[in-house]
Amino acid sequence: MTDKKFPKDAMRVLKETSRTFYIPITFLEKELKHTVVCGYLVMRAIDEIEDHEEVENDVKYTILMQVSDLLKKPFDETEYFRILGPIKEIMPEVTVRLGDWLDACPNSTLPIVTDASSEMAFGMAKWAKANWEVHTQEDLDDYTYYVAGLVGVMLSELWEFCAGIKTDRDLAIGYGRGLQAVNILRNEKEDLEERGVNFVPDGWTRADLFDYAEQNLAKADEYMKAINKRSITLFCRLPLALAHKSLKAMRDGREKMSRKEVEETVEEVKKD
């Protein structure tokens, strides 16, 4: 890999945007760690555009489609800021600094990051335009593929390129979908009340959504069997362990795991 200057504050931004992935990423070896951090921050930058409450859906669609196209070419920050236009002032740091994360990504792995991120931006644009109206399981599969399954695809391509570890693409997508399904269950009420968005297919009960999460987490468990490098195993195992335990907590009638349970899970994964 080409050694690039890695932003000293990248880990700070990562910690501020995702505690779920901050700890696992610290398990990775240096060069792979830098790529995964950059990849995650690029995807998070895009996600913040899709999620922003003050931006109209048609504006999100236009911007995300243009960002998707931009990521297919050598990155032009001037063009990126032109695309963001008036929403630039209300975007969080992680989004405004998209160029920094791309610039810090090793040249050899940059195409893996940009290809997955471009596809993610396209899918998020499509779903913003549709106001995230999920009616069937096919809709749910499509949505969870773009917002989370693609993270699994990107990581699997990185495992193969950087460590020679080949994994099953469908299981990698299941890994991402499983984590996202747990998030949907956790945020179902909030999404409906605050955003007017319901990711539950027509006719489904909450029990059906639990089943969907469990089926995909089972694929994630299967996915883990192909990984034989300790640092990557630790990286993948922690979010998965937290997802399984979060699902159990919600089945037991709790909104989420306690901080103590999270800390204990981190220690358990480290010891394995």
C-alpha cells in the first residue's frame, strides 16, 4: 500500500460518529485500519446527507446522485462543495471533510472504497426520493443492502485484497443487513414519530422483524467462519456480538443493552 499522511483527528471524528465501529477498528493492523477508517468515514459522510432532517427529499436525491457520480472519478473537492451548495453550512464535519477521508485512503484500496460508496450514494438517493416507503421484504432487502450490506461488501473486498481472506458475498451482505435490522428494531418508534418513516413491510409484525434480524445475523455467524486472521476476526466479532445481545435485550422488553453489558461484551470478545 502507498503510505499517505493519515489525519491525526480521523479517529476522533470516527468516535464522534460511531461508537459501534470505533473500538473494533482499533483491533486492525495499521494499513488496513487506515483504509477501514477512511472507508467508514466516507460512507458516514454520505449517510449524514441522507439522514439530515433539514434537507428536503428531492434535494437529498439530487445531491446524492451527483455525489455518486463524483465518486466514480478522481475526487474534485471544488466540485463537491458546489454539489453540496447551500446545505454545506448545515452538514456535520464528517460530511464537509469527505475529501480528507478520500485523500488519506491508500491508493491501492481507494477504488474499493469509492466503488462501494458510489453505489451506496446512488441507493440512498433512490430511497430518499421514495421517502423510504418499505412495503415488501424485497423493499427491505433493497434498502438494507444499500445502507449496510454494502459496508459488508466493501470490508470483504478489503479482507481479500489486504489479507488474502476470501468470504462469501451474500453472507457479507447478510452481516450488514443483520446489524441494520437490529437498528431498525431499536429505532422503530423514533423513526415513525420523528421522521414519519416505517421500515417494516406491510402486514409484518414486530415478531417478523425480529425473525428477519435473526436470519441475517445467522448469515453473519456463518460469514465469520471463513475469517482466520485474529485482528479481522476481532473486528467483525464485536459488532456482531453487540447485535446479538441487543436483540436479546429487546426481546426481553428492554430498549437497549446497558453500558455495563457493552463493556463486558468488549472484554469477552478480546479474551476469545
